[in-house]
Amino acid sequence: MESSVSNELTAQELELQILELVKLHHLAVKKESLKSDNYKIHYAGRCYDENEVVAAVKNLLKFTLTYGKQGLAFERELARFVGVPNSFVVNSGSSANLVAISSLCSNQLCDEALSYGDEVIVPAASFPTTVAPIIQNGLIPVFVDSMLGFYNPSIESIKRAYSPKTRAVVFAHTLGNPAQIDQIKNFCIEKNLFLIEDCCDALGSKFGEARLGTFGDLATFSFYPAHHITMGEGGAVAVSNPKFAKIVDSLRSWGKDCWCVPGETHCQGACRRRFGMKFGELPLGYDHKYVYTNIGYNLKPLDLQCAIGLEQLKKLSMFIEKRKYNFNFLYDFFKNYQDLFILPQSLPLADPCWFAFPLTIKSSAGFTRLELTKYFEENNIETRVLFAGNIIRQPAFMNIKCRISERLDNSDKIMHDSFFIGVYPGLTQNCLDRITKTFKDFLNQKISKKIFLKKLGDSCEAE
């Protein structure tokens, strides 16, 4: 038996009521979750309001679950923001790296395609899924070191790593800090190398007047909750080189040759030749929707995620401003302790939107990373090491086929002594003050202990 409410109200009217209640619910939850004075200070986290929740519920009410109109809209807005012709949304930043690197091996590139055993220059101080797709595609990673403080490879290291077998350069702008991308791009053009920028930590960062993600043939982004914007799980491949647009779209969509967008209504498809083409050894007129020209995957996100992502993009300028403020506040504090730390550094033309605040402990500091990070964590301040450290020391990568082009001393130093704390927009001034106070407390304890041990030693000598 139908309720009287459903008889009196249209679906549109009910939707408006539901969405208004969703807003009120979000505000009530937010009010109830006010934090105590000693709450955990996360290194990163979700920053959202009722608009993201409403967008998600609105999408669910329509039950358009799979990649569709919201996905297409998000791709257009992301491409516009970054400054590239096309972007293609996927289900994670790791999937974006997989698609981008796999596209270099597509047979649709003909003689330009990378082949089994070709070399790809990549930093040893990397995130695992920046390196993994190189190995998964049968390519050989050529590891270079990174500069301390910058945490990116130098152009000199990349040049030294080059050999006749080198076909591509792949690297991340670590923690959102721009690398020497102008010189790296020029070197890749000179040597006819493909260039992929991993911008998973760098959405919004600039080099000169251009945003990161516009220099390489391809660039990748992540929308995991820790990153600059989020859609829960999500990522994207930004395409500057037009020859890759169709390949990237194909690889994330089972390897299909068809380029119809969701909702295409023409019976002959976007190509208007759905039943009129010949491919491989398939019969003439084989349905183009089921022709596969790449060995692909299914890596598309839900449309609901993209609806959330669209709302997040509207906040991105505010997020960037807040990250920069938080970073500068911490820098102004820690610059007083340059005898203890290698502080983060940027190139003259770089305008980073930092993912986090990295510190590397100097050997003369008198304390270890373990001691300091353990103290932070015990006082409810999250820390993280710099991803994989020197990745060739990781269990999964110890026996891979690779070439090490130079000593990886800095990568080892990063592995032993580097860590980062948060700068994400959810940090309040109270959070920043607690971070600085906690470090001062740690330092005072170390100094007090040192004085105590010295006095103890002196008294023992006197006896």
C-alpha cells in the first residue's frame, strides 16, 4: 500500500526534501564530531562539506552507478584546470600510472612503441606504483638518485643515466615539489624520449607559469583522500600528446577500439561506422563496440565518485592556498633548527603546492628519525616516512631486473632519516601550534637527558 506522502509529492519534490535533509544531517554530524584538545593530528585527510555529500546522494537517487555524465564532466574540468587537451579518469593514481606507462607499449604507436627490455629512467626514491608498471610491462627501470631537500632527480643524473636503450623518463614531482622539468623536457625532446610526469602529489603545483602535468607526453594524478582533492579512490591520466588520447581511453576500457562516450544514442556509434569496418582477422562489419586493439584493463571509477570530485575541484583554489599557508608556517618554525634538519627546498621557478612537509635529520642532530617520529606519534601527531625510501631495498624489488646508473647515497639517506608531517587544509592553527610545541618538548627532553647523563658521568669520574 502506497503512503500518502508518495501520492502527494512528485519524485522531484521528494528529491529536494531528501537533499535538504542530507545537508542538515551533515551539519549535525559535523557539530557532534567536534574534537577534544588532544585529538590526533593526521598527516592528511578528507576536506569536504555538505555539497560533496549531496552530490553523492543525488547521484545515488538516479542510480547512475557506472562512469557516465559526471565522469565526462570531471574530465573536462580537470583538463581545463591543468591546462591539457584531454584527461581520462580512472579508479586510482596507481591505475593512472599503469595506464600511462602501458600506453607507451601500445601497438598503435607502431615503430614508436616501447618493446620488452627497453629502458626507462626513474628515481630510486619513488612510490612503488610509479616503478611497478615499468616492470609489469617488461621494461627495465634505470635508477637514479635524488637531491636531498628537493627529493627529485637532477637533470645531471638523468643525463648520466641515458643509454642507447633508453626510451622514456618517468618520475614523480615528489610531495608536490616541481623537478627541473623544463630541462628534463628539453633533454627528452633532444633524445626522442617519452616523458611521463607522476603528479599524484602535485595537483596545483606550477613551474614558471605552467601547471605540472603539462610538460610531459602524459601525466598522472591521484584522488585518494590523502591527496589535494579526493573522490575516495580515483585518479586520472592527463594527455598532452594527442597520439595517446585514444590509447589511454582504450587501455582503461578493456582495450576496446570503440570511442563512444557513455550515453551515445546513434545506432552506428560515434564513428558512424559501427558495422562497416575491418579489423585484424575479424569479419568485415564486426561490431566495433567489441573490437579490441590493446591489451587493456577495466579501470574506470563510479560516476558517484566523479560527482564528488566535481565538488572538490570547486574548492581546489582554497585548498592550495591553505596548504601553502600551513607549509610556510612550519618552514618558518623549522628554519630555526637548520643545524638539526635538511629543510625542504624548491627551485627558483617552482611554485609548489606541497603534499606534506618533509624533513631529513642530519647525522649530527643527536637523535634519530625513530626517536622523533615515535615521540610525535605518542603525542597524537601522525608522521610518515618518504614512501618506499630507496625502492631497491624493498622486499618486492630486491631481485628485479634493473640498471643502477649511479650511487644511491641520497636515496639511502632518505630511507634512513627522512619523514614528513601534514600540511593538508584540515589542519587548524591549533594543530600547527601543537606540532611546534611537541617538537620543542621533544628537544627539551633530549637536552635534559643529555645534561643528566653528563652530570652522572662527571659524578662517576669524581668517585
